[in-house]
Amino acid sequence: MIKKTILVLSMIALIFSCKSDDDAVPVLTSDFVYTQEEKDAEIARLKDYITQKGYENVQATESGLHYIIEQQGEGLTPEMDDTVIAHYETTNLETDEIIGSSNREENQYGQALRMYSLLKGVSEGFMLVNEGSVIRMFVPGYLAFGKIGDSYRGIELETNMMYKMELNIVLKN
């Protein structure tokens, strides 16, 4: 029994001691990193869409998220480790197609969403408002599905998106 234990421990030590830096987990390549020129091109397309559709009072964050606060609430403001319960409508700005929405008949308050699991642009937008707010977010591709896209939903890479979100409840964690 002791010999088997020593043998197993020796094998484990051998396996872990042979690991080199070359065996490290690969990081995303530069193919997924946006240059400033690429970001600027997506912002230009986003601004063209906003202008063509006649949206007014659009604000922008430093990251490039554009938004309109359609209704300002008075409740809690979410942080990255919180859960929000919200109604939503998602539009692909490249096709102008609504590709998803919450069902008010099934749940009057909306869907529970963990802030850290949302797209970067959507979580950033939620942190601009509080409970009871309605925000329309124009999210550039690099803050949405990026250079990967979402084949399940038919979203091409580098697609700009729009999210109309009604933030009903913030669950602090």
C-alpha cells in the first residue's frame, strides 16, 4: 500500500515538474483585439444608424457605448457582482431585425441577468441607470459580440447592436 502511494505521488510530481512555460494555456490572439481604427469605424457606423433613425439626446461613454435614458428611475444602481431583473428588446443594427425580447406575459418583472455574464456594453449601460429606468443602448460590436459573433443567433462578427432595457429590480450580492 505504501509503495503504491509513493509511486502515485512520484508520478504526480513528475508530471507537474515537467510542465514548462510552453505548455501554458494560450491567450486570445491579436485577431480578437481591436485597433483604434477598427473601433472608430464601428463607432462611425453606429453614429450613422443613430442619425438615419432620428434618435435624439444620445449620449456616449468613453468606451464608445451610446445611449438614451428614456426614463430615469429612483432605485438601486447595479454593480458588476449584482443580478438585475429586466425586460429587454435586442436589435441587430446591421439588419434592423429584432432578435430577442423578454416575455411580459410570463414574468411581469423580466428576466434575471447576472451583470458579470452580460456583454461588456450592456453591463456598462446598466451601471448608468437605476431601478425603474428605461435605457436604449447602442452598443458597438467591440463591446458586444466582437470578432467572434454569435452563430447561434445569426449575429455576424463586428455587428453593432441595440438594447432597449427596462431595469426593474437590482439584487445586491
